[in-house]
Amino acid sequence: MSYSRPWKSFEEQLAMLKCRGMVVSDEAKAINYLERLGYYRLSGYWYPFREIVFRKQESGKISYQRLDNFVAGTQFQDAVHLYVYDKQLRLLASDALERIEVAIRTGIAHLLGERDTFAYQNPALFNTRFVEVKPGFSASRHQQWLSKFETSLSRSKEEFVKHYRQKHGLPLPIWVAVETWDFGMFSILYSGMQYKDQQAIASKFGISEPVVFASWLRSLNYIRNICAHHSRLWNRNVVDQPKLSKAGDVLELDCFRDKQELIARPFLIFCIMQHLLNRICPNSHWNERFKQLVREFPEIGAGGGVCAGNMGLIEGWEQWALWQ
């Protein structure tokens, strides 16, 4: 089915929202937000305020559908407040992710660099699954990774890359190359490392199981991409969910065991960030900033269950040792 909805001016967009029951106290300001942020981006923040209809299927299962109309009392400003709050949450996440990214990729470069200056090119330093070419494929995951790295390197405008290429040529030693890797690149490389090396990195950050740490890296990269694309985070249903460490590794994470609805929410990943930050920079006040931001969740007039708890918060979490 082809898309058939017509183009609408910002004034028409606002008129449609009002027609559906949204209260707009300052039309000029609302138009300004639509012009700057866009209808579609803001729609993710007024979605929770749309009315719900529940239906019982023949199987007896209850399903629900969001209607176009808004619950009584929904204010345009409610969506804006949520948007601004979510932006602050993304900025806080980005701050943690930057520290985590730098620390982990430095750890990988230091470990592998001791074996080989150009370790990332050496298949002997990676596990069999990473370097073998699977049936139906023309290249191994390692070769695919190297191809992506070479492409990103050729596009790099970093001065240190230009300087090194002019002075020494290629390839770059791993401790230089690592500065060009994004979160996804070193996450994939970690998954291809030999088990003993994976374990050495994971244990440095307080995790005994490399498979768990690898899943954390994927989840952190997922959140990083959400932040980089300015997408909604606060009540996100996390697609790339982290595995839980074995019981006792990180005591607070045991609270999430067998609670799939909480594992699918961002708070678990914020707990993972805090665990890693405790290892990387134990004197950081990031934990206090996160707690303060949770307390500052905007007051929403329409209600509708919209609250900080939509992140997947667990009662009493602020008293956990993890967050002290």
C-alpha cells in the first residue's frame, strides 16, 4: 500500500492536533517547536497520551490499539517537556559512553599491541569463527571488519591520521588505529578475540563471562546510536538487550533476573554504565547526576502513566551500593 497522506503546513499540523483533543496554550510557540523539531520527532513524545482501546480476541487474549485522539487534558507542552527531558538523558548517557568507549578500546589496544604492533591485521590473534570464511560468504568477519576499517580510515580527516600516514605510512599501529574506531567497530573486534583475551578485558571491568561482556558492548553501542541520532531514549523498548552476569558478579543486576519487561528497558543499561564507570573513574559524580535527573522528571498534567518509571526503574534503586 502506497503512502497517501498529504503534505501539511505547520499550521495545519497544529490544527489537526487540536482537533484530536490536544490543548495548545500558546499557538505561536507550538508552531515554533513544530518548525524546529518536526511533527514526526515530537510524535514519539505525545504517543503515550493517545487514547487506548482494548479488545478481546477470539483466543481470549487482550490486545490494544492506540487511537488518534488524545486523553483529556493532554497539553502540547507536555510533549515538549518530555522531549527536553529526553535530550538531557541522552546527553548524560553520551557522557558515560564516551568514558566507557575510550577505556575499553584503550584496554584492547594495550593487550593486543603487546603481541603485535599491527594486531588487528593478524588473524592468528583472533578466534576461528572470526577468521574463517563461512559457506556462502566471500569473506570472513575479520576481513569484513578490516574492509570497514580501511574505508573509515580513507575518509578520516583527523590530523593525527594525516600526520602518521605522511611520516610513517600505513598500516597504523593498533594504539593509533584504535583512535579511529567507533563503538561498533571495537565491539565487533572484541567478539572476535581469543577467549583468554576476551576474559582478560572483561575481568578488568568486573565481569567474569566474556559472552556477557560482549552483549553489554552491543547494548551500549545500541544506546550510543540512539543518542547519536537524537532518538527517543527514556521509555525505549531496547532491541539489543544485554545478558545478565552470573549471580553475584554485579549484585544489583540480580534484581533484573527473570524480569523480561525490565530487561527490555533502558534502566538496566544505565546500571551497566554505572558499574563500568565505577571501574573506570570511581570518583565520578555521574551517578549523582543520573539520580538528580530522574528526580527532575517533568510533571505531566495528562498523567496516563507517563513517568520516570517508564525507564524500567526498580523500587529502592537509589539506595543500591551501585549508585552510591
